Amino acid sequence: MYINGVEVTKQAFLDYRSGHNTLPSEAECVIKCIVKWESGYRMRGIENRTPLTRKSQNKLNYVLHLHDEGFSKREIANKMNELKTRSLSGKQWNRNIIKKLLDRHRHTARDTSFDAIEYFKNQSEHAEIRKKVELQSLVRKIKESVGVDQEY
């Protein structure tokens, strides 16, 4: 761990902290050091995250809205899967993904211009279209495998 450009071991850090009053800028480094050492793994800071796209921001806002409305993590995941949306990493939603998302963005300011009802309507329409396309594709594959001409 580095503090003010100098590599510091855990013991040296504890000795330094016990003998000095730290300044606010150093206190921030101290907190980061403690968290990293106590957690046992390297944490990725918020400042290193790439900004969310508008589509991802809308998903996040909808998840936060559902959580504020009192839905459980499992219910939120089921609702997002019903809308045929994928998580920010491209996977199906589950309660662990919702938990991590809520933990990460717990203190994120809510977007006041976000309309949850409008988002739900749009996503429902898109989900219906996706279902129809999937059904048409499935019917076409079945017809091809059975050898039925599509001109009947």
C-alpha cells in the first residue's frame, strides 16, 4: 500500500497511525488502507468505474425504484427477467446481482427525470416483440427440421 508515494506495510502503518494525528487527506488514505487490509482483497474504487450508458442507467433506476417500493431482491430479479432484460454484465438477473447492484449504488443520487411507469411500458412492449420473434424463429426451425415447405 502506498501513502503519499511511499510504500507502507501494515505494521508500519499501524505504528505511524498510533503516533501521529493524521490530516484529512491522509485520513482518507488510512480508511482505504484499513478497508483493503481487513477485506482481504483489493477493492476497485468508484473513481475507476466507467460511466453507465443511458440504457444501463435506466435499468439501474428501475431496480432502485422497485427497491424503494419495497420489492425483495428476488422479486426485482424476477420482474427484470419477465421484461426480458439482461443485467449490466449481460446475464439473467438473480438476487445476488440485485444485491451487488444495490450495495454499489446505495448512495447514488436518484435521477428525478426517470419515469418508472414509462420505462415499464416500453420494456413490456419490447418483451412482447422479443417473444414474437423468438416464437417465429422456433416455428421456422421446427418446419425446417421436419421438412415442411413454408409455401403451404
